[in-house]
Amino acid sequence: MREFAYQFMLDTELHNGDDSSSRPCRLVSSSPVDTERELLRRFTTGDASAFAQLVHTYKSQIYGYVCRSGVPMGVRDDLFQDIFLRVSQAAGRFDFERPFKPWLFAIAVNTVRSHFRKPQLAMVDAVAAEVEDGGPRGDQILAAQETASWLDTAIAALPGPQRDVLILVCIQRMDRQEVARTLDIPLETVKTLLRRGRLTLAKQLASRTARTEHEYRERAL
């Protein structure tokens, strides 16, 4: 019965004037009114409003992670809800001596991985690139939007471990130690995956830039 209440709460967060499925995958930082661990502690004692505040605080970060992980648009909301339902189910096992954010993202990472283990889903079909619809405002703005769209796609297409580390370090701004705890891998592995992911994107961006410049010169002839 309590899970239905949490499901309704999540539906309200997603659709009460905030249509996440149609917005671009951008992150908005939030400053919690209370500490995350205290909110989770209150939730475990029966305070449902504390859970709602946790969802509100982290919904943009978690939804951004889901987007950049290559999850198809049509199932993003369901997966977002599944992540927080798992949080509610695991809350009683949380170690309150440890930080909250790595624990939360460990659940998010594992939920996304489980999603892609389903045989009917393939990563290549999951890549969805979105840009803000700001209307035509000149070639520079259009080029920036195209680059942002390309980058979202390129990140989503990285091998899973590289993608997870890159998103958590470069977008979620988690330090490498936190990422190692979140993904349950050695710190040196985090550094290696981050380096490989950045190198892959740098090579792809250089190739894309050279190709774009060549096409521009061809059109100018």
C-alpha cells in the first residue's frame, strides 16, 4: 500500500507542471532544505513528506543521468520512478554513517544497467539526442545546439562503464572516490575509465570538426 503512495508522489513530481519527457536532458542543481540523510531518516520513521523532498531535490540530477545513459524517451519516466521506488525499498538498509549521494546513484546505475540487460532492448536503439528549442537565433547558436546534441549522443554510445564514470564525474561533479564507492570499483579503475572516455570523445569531436569544416569548404566552392 505504501508503494502506491510513493508511485503517486513520483507521478506528481513528474507531471505537475513539469513534463520531463518533453524537456531536454539538462541538469538543474538544487539545494536541499534539510540534509539528505536526515530526510531519509525521517522517511524511515514514516514521514512521507521527507521522501517527497528527496525526490524533488534529486529529480533533475537523476533524470539527467537517465537521459544521458541512452534510455529511450518513451521509458524514461518509468525508469525514473523505478529508481526512486527502489530507493524507498532500500531506505531501511541505508548506513547513515555514509554519504547519501553515492548510495543514490549506485541505485540509479544498477537500475539503468538492469534495464539494458533486457534482451529486447539494444543500446543502439536507445540513443536519443535533444537540444533546447530556442528558435532560430543565428548560426553560432545552431552550431552550439548541434554540438550539445552530438555530445549527448556520443556519451550515451560510450561503453557502459566509461559512460557511467564520465557522467558521474563530469556532469554530476562527484569526486573520484565517491564514484569508486558508487560503482564498487577501485579508484584506479575510475581514473582509467574516465581517461578512456574523455579520449574517445576528444577523438570523435576532432573527427567531427574536421568533417564539418571539409563540408563547409566544399559548399563554398
